[in-house]
Amino acid sequence: MRSTKSVDTVPERTGVAQESAAAPEKATDGGPGRRDAEATKAAILRAARYLLARHAHGDITLKAVAERAGVSPPLIMKYFGNKETLFAHVMSFAQDAAALLDAPLADLGSHMVRHVLVSQTEQGADPLLRIVFAPLHGGQGDTLRANFRTQVVDRLVRRLDGPDAALRAELAVGMLLGLGVMFGIARGEELRATPLDLVVERYGPAVQASLTP
């Protein structure tokens, strides 16, 4: 019998790919060089993002983030100083938006669809989906919404030509959020069982229709 606990459970069927978010991030406390430090910080951010999508901001502890990332709480403090600084990074969409929008406008719909799916299946984190959980976070949710508006939607609006650019941007981003919810939370069986390229082929043009009508 299939579990109904959303993204924490391992799917019975695999299609686009099996989501990697169910396993804790692994990073070591030591190791020479900038690469190890950057990898560790990335693991901490992924762990914090994972928890933010499942728990209220006030209920998340540095200990929980550390356990999820496979590091010690003092290491989080070394890199980020405190919980608020860490989650200020997590609540920013700037880096995710840069990758999401990194394609020519004519190819952007398919690129964004592929990026959402690859982010979930290979990196264990959706680039946009944490906005869905803004109501959990009280005042921090307002920060999340403001960042989402300015860093994702408004940035996409500036890429678009023609009338109703703001509306078309919101519709396109809404389709990406729907895709992320169906894949990662509702765990749609057919979606997860379908090859990634076929999903992009079918869904990309629908997103593109709002970008270049």
C-alpha cells in the first residue's frame, strides 16, 4: 500500500527519477580546500530548505539542520553565524532564479520544466516549492513571499515582451509550482513513471505559451 506522507517516503514506482530528498545530506566537518567548505555549506542549505518545507520556521532547530546535513551544529554557526542568518539564505530565491531563468527566451519554457524536475530528482530540492509553505512561517512567510515576488516573478517579467507580461509571468511560474507539487508532494504516479524528456516535451510548450504568446 502506498504511503500518503508526501515527500518523506520512497516512491514505489520510479519514472523521471527517484527523489533524493528522503536521505539526509552528507557532508564532512573537515577536509582541506574551498571545495569542501562550499560543499558543506551547500549541504547545510539543502537540509535547512528541506526542513523549512515540512516544519514551521520556529520549530526548526540548528541541531535538526545539522543532523539532516550530516554536520555538527558548531559548524553551521561557523559558516552562517546563527539560525536567522542561515534561514535568510534559505528564504532567498536569487540563486535558484538565476539557474531557473538561464536560457534564451525561446527555449525558456522547456528549460524551466527540466530544471524543476532535475532539481527534485538529482539535488533533492525544488527551486521554487518552498513558497507553497509560506503560511507555516508567520512573519517569516511574508519575507518568503516578498523574495519570491522580487527575485522570481519580477525577474521573469523583465524577460518578457508584449502585453500582460506580469500576468503571463505569474501563469508560467504557477505552472512550475503545480508541476513541483504534483511530482514532489502529491507524488503523481504517471508523472514519476514517465521519462523526463517526455515530460519536458509535453509540458514545456504549455509553459512557453505564456512566455512567448
